[in-house]
Amino acid sequence: MGLFKKEEPLEEYERFSARRQLMEDLTLTKNALDTAYANFETVVDPDLIDCYIFQLNAAMKRYRYLLNQWNGLEKVSARDL
């Protein structure tokens, strides 16, 4: 009988939490990337230029990593259907 709603399995909740955390990380990394680009465009000191180049490289690698993680989650979710 369908009178009572079944509780969500723990796996679904964990996948949802992982997806939500990944989206938050992607948003924060995108903001860090935008900030590093903006700062890079305004500095003239060679040391600061180097600093922002390193920040840009780190943020780009982190963003790429998170996108790969997101794509992996999407593939797993599609297989579950």
C-alpha cells in the first residue's frame, strides 16, 4: 500500500550530498578563478604577476579536477537508472 512515503535510501542521500558539495566547490573555484584573473589584469609588480599566474594555474587545475568529478557522478547516476 502506498499510504506512507518510503524513506530515501542512504545511498541516494549520499549522492545528493556529494553532488551538492561538488556544486558548491565548483562555484567557489569559479569565483577564485575570476578573482585571480581580475587581479592579474590590474597588477604591474613582477612578483605579484608571478603570484597571480600561480593562483590562476592552481584554480584552473582545481576547476578541471572538479569538472571531471562532476562528470563521473553524472555517469554513475545515469547507470543507476
